[in-house]
Amino acid sequence: MTEASPLLADIKKLIKTSGPLPVWRYMQLCLTHPEHGYYISRDPLGREGDFITSPEVSQMFGELLGLWAASVWRTMGSPATLRLIELGPGRGTMMADALRALRVLPPMYEALSVHLVEINPVLREKQKATLSGARNIQWHASLDEVPQGPAIILANEYFDVLPVHQMVKRDDGWHERVVDIDGNGQLVFGTTVAPVLRFDALLPPLVRAAPVGAIFEWRPDAEIMSIATRVRDQGGAALIIDYGHVRSDAGDTFQAIVGHSFADPLKYPGQADVTAHVDFQALARAAEDVGARVHGPVTQGGFLQRLGIEARAVSLMAKANPEVSENIATALKRLTEGGRGGMGSMFKVIGVSDSSLTELVGLSDQERRGGIGAP
């Protein structure tokens, strides 16, 4: 990590010539700048990177998602062709584990074509190496490039890196939060001078009642609507797993991670992973607005337990030596439990499907309305 990132000079020049950058634009530059963007130039995953995702914690995660896909395929009526799509597939670990599980179901495995949506050339090469034995696999820059047809879409830690707008409540209304330069030449947060007219009318009541000084985050609906429209029109389902909240509410979750530790999101542009929590209520609302069916959300821990992760862990430990068994037990705890280091409660899972799929294994329509997402 260098004190001054290569992208910093570009951002300061842009601010000086065009004015303060909205947070969403700053985040977009940090992650996808064509030369210095965090997700363009490096492999951020694993112990040597900045963070570890669930598929890197244990093979059980990807295996169970593969079996989930098999269950959905059967519920769909076992179509003769199926697109298995992953958005932001990392090193290809999750897809490799899912495909290994699916090989025990030859009719589905033969029906599959695999489609990975990835913009990072470094990660694409790692995915090709990880999935070198896979058949019928293609890479795409966006979901729109994936051929039409029934599909199951997997998106693990995908939405949290999509650029987020931040709004700050003042006495005269909601102002867009921006990144500016202070008198010492450092990047700082600020707000636009004028409020966004009638922004209040778009807000859920809980957010509208927030006190002056509150921050509200929102993402455009284009990505979730594209996914929902795809499964609505072509048939199938999407599974979205990410960290976030089940109700739209005020709060500042814009953050940076460097070497598995939190950092100032304005300090290392392009060199740190900048993210914001996912608003699952907003995802559900947008998906339902285009006529798709929403299932959940539920906690990741609850979802994996319903899919049988504990039985899978016992099976793996029965064949392992004591050291490996301990690692499996640790991974199980991390994936399913809450508390420090646990992913089980912070991460949520939501399903989106065409209207004919009234149930998806591990998820329930009722939980969002009367379970973990209830007011």
C-alpha cells in the first residue's frame, strides 16, 4: 500500500476541474477506473488479498449452492437447456464447487451451460484455471450478453460493490453527499449546496422520519430489475447473497477494507475495496415492481442450515484427520453463526424467480413480512 495511490491525482484533478464528486461516482472510479480501478487490476481475494468470501472459507458453501440450483431446476420442470450464471465469480471457486456437486445429477449437468459475468482480466484468468475441466463455459462483461433461455443466476457479494448514492438530511431537505478537497489538499466528505427537490416523496416512512444529519444510501434499481426481468421472461431464479439490512433505513455503511482491516474510504482510492451494505427491502421492492416473485430474505446461517450444511460438515469430518476436521468445524461456525468474524447473521439471502415458482428451497415468501425483516 502506498501513501498516495495512482488514482488519487486523477480524482483530485477531476474535482478541481469539474467540482466535487458524488459518492457514487467516487466509488465507481475507485473500483472500475480503466487503469487504476481496484477490480480491474488485481486479485483482491483470499488471505493474501483484502477479504475472504464464503466460497473461500469452505467448499461446503459452493456445493450447497449447486444442490440448491439442482432443486430449482427440478422445480422448473427439468428444462433440457439451462444457463447457470454467476455474477462476479471471484476466482471461480464457488462455481467449481457447485459443478462438482452437480456431477452427481447427470441429466442436469448435461443440460448446463455455464456463464460467468466478470470484468476483471486478472480474475478471468484465475477462473479459467480453476474451471479448466468444466464444459460449456463462457465469459461475459454483463448479464445482457448471456444468451436467452431458462437460467439460474448466482450473485454472492455482488451488489455490495455497485456504486451507492449517499444523501444527507439537512433542515431544508436531502442533499447529495460528495467528495471534495479541503484546504490542506486532502479528500473530505461534503454535500451539495442545494437539496434534491422532492426527494422525500421517494423515501420509506422510516427514512423520512430520520433526524437532521442522517445519511441515507440508495442504489439505482437497474441491476436487480435486469435480473428480475430475465427470470420473469425466460424462466428460472436468482439467488442473491450479501451483507446488508432487511429494512430500508438511515445509516452510513460506506467503508473500505485493506488487508482484512477497515480503512478510511477516502485514503487509498483504487487500492482499497470500497463497499456499502445492501438494502434487501429495496431489492425486493424493485424485483416485485417488474412482476417477479421474491423469496426471503433469510439469514445466510439459516439458509445454509436448511440446505443441510451441518450434515455435510459431519460427512466431511468423518473422512478427515483431526486437523482438517477442526478446520471444517471452524468454517461451519464462520459461515453460519453471528458474532465477531461470523457471517451467518450479517449476510442475508434473497431469491427472485418467475411467478410459477411459488417456493424455493431454503427460502420463504413470509419471512420478509413476518420474520427477520419485520418491523
